[in-house]
Amino acid sequence: LKELIFLNEKIKNIVSVSSMAAVVLAATYIHIPVFIGTNTMVHLGNAACLLAAFLLGPVKGGLSAGIGSFLFDILNPLFIMSSPFTFLFKFVMAFVCGHFKNAFKFLKKETLINLISGFLASVIYTLLHLFKGFVVNRVILGMTLESTIVLLCRSAIISGINTAVSLTVATVLSIVLKKLKF
């Protein structure tokens, strides 16, 4: 009986992670491309990554976010080369979000907890993304420091917009899903 319960729990975990990864993938397709210097976009994928952390916690939410975002990148020729970084960075974002959500439970206000944990995780994701952009543009491609800074500023602005959209959408959806007892 214990083995059956354990197997049932494993199946439930696999289904929840893969289902949320599919949501992350689908949400990333809802986007507005921004072609200024490099390929980037404003999208709902990060909102789904945060929602995965809110609903599934750090590890399962991180896996959902990483897998779904990785799949988007490998299915899109514009982003295929950055897919390993995307997996890692989105995993870290959702993992950190889920971890902060658990750490801030003492606040006892779930919406506030989600906003704080989602914001902190988004800032960490943005820093990782900007660091990668610096290394690629300055070190690998040999761009001038000025050109690199211009591209990083543009990327930071787009990331700020993504953060605002993601926090809003993920927080509202988490409230709606809680009321539906999802």
C-alpha cells in the first residue's frame, strides 16, 4: 500500500510539473516582439513561471518554468542558442520565488507575499539575464562598452515591463485560482 501511495504521488508530481510547463510554453507564445538590437519580447511566459512557483513551490515550480521556457526556445530558431541559459535562469526565478513565498509566510497576506516574492525573483532573473547579455555582447562578440551598455539598458527596460506585467498577471491569477480552490 505504501508503494502504491508513493507511486501515485510521483505520478501526481510528474503531471503537475508537465502541465504547468505546458502553461509556461503556451503563455510565452503570447508575446509582442521587440527587435531593437537583439531579439527580445514582452510576453506572459514569466507570469506563468511565477504562477508555477506560487502553485507548486520552489522545486516543482522551478522545473515547470525551466522546462516550459526551454521548450519555447528550442522550438524558435531566434532563441535556440540561448535555450540552456533560459532553462537555468527561469528555473532559478521560479525556485527563488517559491522559496521567498515560503520564507515570507509569516506576513499572513498571500497577495503581498506573492508580490514580494515575485518581484525579488524577477529582479534576480533580470540580473542573470543582463549578466549573460554583457558576457555575450562584450566578451564573446567584442562589442564596445558603450554599445553593450546601450543594449543592456534596452534589455533592462523590456525586463522591467515584463516584470510589471508578470507580477500583475500571476498575482491576479493566483487570487482567482485560490477562490476556485484550484
